Amino acid sequence: MTAPRVAPAIRSARPRVSRHGFAGRVWCLLRARAIGLLAMLAIGGLLAVAGCGEPPQAPLTVGLNSWVGYDPLVLARERGLVDPERVKVVELSTHSESFRHFRNGLLDALTITLDQALKLADDGLDVKIIAVLDESAGADVVMGALPPGGPDRWRGQRVAVEPSTLGRMVLHHMLASQGLAEADVTVVPLAASQHLAALQAGRVAAAVTYEPWASQMRKAGFSPAFDSRQMPGEIVDVLVVRGAVLANRPADVDALLSAWNAGLARYLADPAGAAAALVPGTELTLEDYLLTQAGLRYWLPDESLAFLSGHPSPMQLDSDHLVTTLRDLGLLKHVVAWADLIDTAPASRLTLPGGAR
């Protein structure tokens, strides 16, 4: 290693006097002060320029409601698997609330059902599906206090339905299974959090709901009349981002998807431990929470990528019945542009053959 340089010794401790005498000394002093002032101004200017730079970019905001199928993302946040400078997980109470926040531009990304993603795209929003998260196999349910009997027991009944495509779709399938149509009942638009009170007050005879509300209804004495096991493959949760966000912030979108993958891996490695950690925020008992999770099938990262890949993709081929249902309900007006709706770039960057990084 080279020895550090040593500054030369000061040759004289006494100040040297200019040949200009006293006046010269005054002039030198003023000049020194002026130079010092200019230097300070220059430094201040540099600091001001630095301070006027662009502010740090806000984290990408992803919204999710109280549906337990989105809990791997909550687990990722609680376990420090999310970079808070890149991604902010925002929890909302209901499907309709998260849907509304996304529509109003308050969220960059959203965990949502496929039917709702199709509705957003049909309404002209530039959204991209970047992952399939889970599939409901009994976790969405119609609860009520209907008397036993055949289809006629539904005729003329009032049914609470959250203002969302999902609620309308479940109701449609339930009524179709009884040979009825939506015109045979009275739909009462209500947020899911208000369904139990409406049932107890007798304002409605049934409610299209999901957890944690369904378990509360069971405890209050209401019974299931229909669930998503009778409509396999139609209730699929997906992760969507705004097209502009995906184009302008690909690294942050990758961080979001990576957080989901990490949270899901942590959950699947220890479902009981993860459930114990997540239950306090769900208004469910541990038993109810595990029962609800049993009604879900999570998609692994490589499964999700395969389902979204290709032209046409398996998602497109499997969604024909869903699209037909939404059109019959008047919820879709345009042909679904699947090529514009699906974007596999983030998953392709993060997923290797055989699983997630």
C-alpha cells in the first residue's frame, strides 16, 4: 500500500504583510470576505438545486379487501417480505370499496375477481392481468333463512347482493340452478358488511356473501343455500395493475408480484402457523379461518404463468362460460380483448421452470 501524502510544513507562523501597507491590508480583508461570501452563495445554490430535485417516488399501492384468499399478500407485509419503499399494501373492507378506489385512481394495483377485471376493461380502463392468485371452491356462498322446498321458495324473495359483478354472477348461477331468473327475486344492493344486519332484521331472506361475513351468519343461525362449488372455475382471483404503471414502473410491479409469491410460499410452507398469525385481523376463529381456506385453491407461480400464456391462453379458453354469463347479465358490452388484457412479462421475469425464484 502506498504511504499517504504528508502536507508540507508551514514555513512561517507570522502573517506576511503586503507592500501596500494598511490600505492594502483592508483591501485584502474585504476581498477575502467577498470571496468567502461568494463561496457560501455557490454552496447554497448547489444545495438549493439538489433540494429542488424530484421528490422520491411514492410506493406502488395495491388494494385488497377482507377476502382471506388475498392474505398471502398480508402475510408478506407482516413478515417483511415486501419492500415498503416500493410497495404499499392497502386493506379495504369490501369488494365494492376496493373496486371503487381503483376506479377513482387511488390504487395502482388490485387483487380482484376475474369477472371484475373483465368489467374494468369493458368500461375502458387500461388494466393488465399479471397473475392468477386463487380459485374459489365453496368459499363464496348464498346464506339465508329460506323455508325448505323447491324453486318456489325463492320466488318473490328479497336477496342482498353487494354491488359487484361477482355478487350478480353468484346470484345468477344460484337462481339458474333452481330454474329461475333474476326477475323472479328482488335484488337489494348492500355492502357485504351490512348483510347480517339485514338478515336479522328480516329485510332480506338471503344474502350473496363470502368470508368473514359467511361465518358470522352461520353463528347467527343462517344456513347456506348455494356455494361456488356448483360453479367450478368461474370465481378466479387475479392480480391486476394499471397499464401505465406496468409500462413506467416495471421494477415496482415485479416487486409486487415477488411479494405475493413470497407470501404464498410462506403460507403454503406452514398453513397452520400462517393462519394463527392472520386470524386476529379477520374477525374469524382459527377453525373458521382454516375452513374458509379449505374452500380455496391457490395457484403456484408457474401454474399462473402457464394459464396466462399463449394465444389463445388457457384463461381465455376456460372463460367462455364466464363471459357468456356476464353478457347475459348485461355487464359486458364489448368483445374481450384478451391479448391487451393479459401481460405475462412480470411473471416471466420472476418465474423459472418448476416454480418461483
